[in-house]
Amino acid sequence: MNFIGIGGARHDTSIAALIDGKFRYRKSERAFGIKHHKADDKWFKSVLDEWGIDEKDSKVVYTDSGGNRLFVYKKGQKKFAKIFDRIGFHKKVRKPYNDEDFIIEGNRICIDHHTAHIHSALSDCSQHAAFDGWGSGRNTGLTITSDGQKRYKDLSIGKFLSYLGYAMDFKGMEVDFPGKVMGLQAYGTPDMELARQINQDNILDLCGEWMHRGVDSRDQKFQDFVATVHKACELIQLEYFKIFDRDKKISCSGGVMLNTVINTELRKIYNMDILPHVYDGGL
């Protein structure tokens, strides 16, 4: 039996297949030359046709994007539903929105977004951390330790930084905002007292105050505010990581785990393994 893997996220879509023991992979961003490209069903079908593989005779594994819809390939057509997706006549595939690691329906497997991140790291570590903007069931993270696994539902720190991007009227895709903010924070000095008070309940109001004033990224006071929010994100991430055993390596994945500034502070305490492909493009 052949295996097909569909990375049908909201951006950075990709497809992979194991065909008669030979591994094939293609990323739509590279195929179209468009950053963070999101492919449609026609592209997935064209790749499978090129590879000479029929999905009806294959085990299909796809990742849930965490959005309101889930892509399913069936004879070049899209089938959408909020709770499940129809695949053929009288066949349904549910999405893992109740903290399941995966759901199996016939020859289809739908993997929870953060579970997919952890497996994409291809790590033999006993501890794992997957954090990003959001995933299945609007979860924002998943950790695995010797005590079991834990899912996180608090607002992602990636969203904290994205709100700053909106305050500065950034253009383009939101997924790029945190990286730009990470660069700007270096020019400011964080207010540690305020950083300890920033949380998911007040971050939007705090950013909104600057939006009403009118933001100038060259304003030293605003740069200090950006540094303060970024420091708050660091403190939140450090709190999350207290669950881990410092003597054991941690495999990290998800877009949030690519923040090199926060990771520098985490590495002072923890032994972390972070590969460059562990964002959605590696699913």
C-alpha cells in the first residue's frame, strides 16, 4: 500500500508520499514561487497524477489546519464541513477538535495539528513542546513529559506579537508579523513591572491604545513598549517550560518555537532541539 501525506494548513501547504518504498515530497511555495503559498485541491491532484499514484489505493494522512475548514482530496473536488468532511458516498472524516491525537476513518487519518508538529520533528526525545498561533480545536500548544501530555488553550504569544504588527499597520500575512516584531524589540528597553502584568486579557487593549495614538516605529517609547510585550512573551514561555525536566532534551516545534530571542533565554536553562523545518511548512 502507498501512503499520502497532505499538509493542508492555511499557509505553507505541502504533499508527500511513500510510493513502493520511495519517498516523494513537494512544497507549493517552491512550486509557485509565492511565499507561504496555500495550494488548492487541483494542485494536490496534479502532483499525485504526476507521481502516478491513486488515492483510492492509498492510506491518506492529513493534518488539521486548525481553521474552520479541512481540506480533503477526492477526485479533484473539495468537500467541506465544520465538524466532518464527506469523502465519497456515506463516508465521513471527523476533525480532532476534542483533543484527540488523531482520528481514523477507513483509509483516512486526520492528525491533530500540534501532534503533527511533534511527529514532524522526527525526534527520539522523551520530552516535546509544540507551540504556534493555533491548531486543532483552537488549541495553541501541546507538551509531552514523563507525566503525560498537556494541551494549551491560552492565547498564543505569537498572537501577542501579531497584535503589535497590526498596531504598526504591517502588510502581508500575519504569520510574518512576529518575526518583524522580534527584530524591532532589540531597539527598546522593557518595563519589567509591566511585562509581568501583560496577559491574554489585556494585550489587545494595550496595543489598541497605541493604535489610537498613531504608531511611529522610530518612537523610543513605542520601541520600549514593543520590548516590554516581547519580554512578557518570554516570561510566559518560561512559565510553560517549567513542566520539563531540565536534565532531559526537549524536542521543540511549531512557529512560536522559532523565536530565536526567546529561545536564547530558554537555552540558558533547558537542552532544546529545534530543527529549521518545524513550522507549518514541515507538516
